Amino acid sequence: MSKSKVGCQTIGCRVTSCAYNKSGQSCDLDRIEVEPMSGCHTGEACDESLCGSYKTR
Ligand code: SF4
């Protein structure tokens, strides 16, 4: 049985256009939601794993 990592992870992120990005290296949020593009089932990472917590600067 694996140990829960809820509340114990850090979020590395290089999306500098996001308001929550810190120095092009990490996310300031405690938690993010990763979600697929709406109505898209390609199996490609760029479609299936978007940051749903993104907010433009
Ligand atoms: S909300 Fe998402 S895109 Fe924005 S800094 Fe955090 S992980 Fe990156």
C-alpha cells in the first residue's frame, strides 16, 4: 500500500505566462487540477494533461 502524498508534493512548472508561476520554476498554489482538453481523446500528452488551474497574467 502506497503512502498518500496529498499535501506533500511540490509543483514544478515552467509556464511563465501563468499568474501563479514563480520565477519560471514552480507553482505558488498548494494544489492544482490537471485535466484533459474538453471533448478530446487523442492519447497525446499535450491534449490529455493540461493544467486546469492556469490563469493568465
Ligand atoms: S496553475 Fe498550473 S500553469 Fe499555473 S503555475 Fe501552477 S501548475 Fe503552472
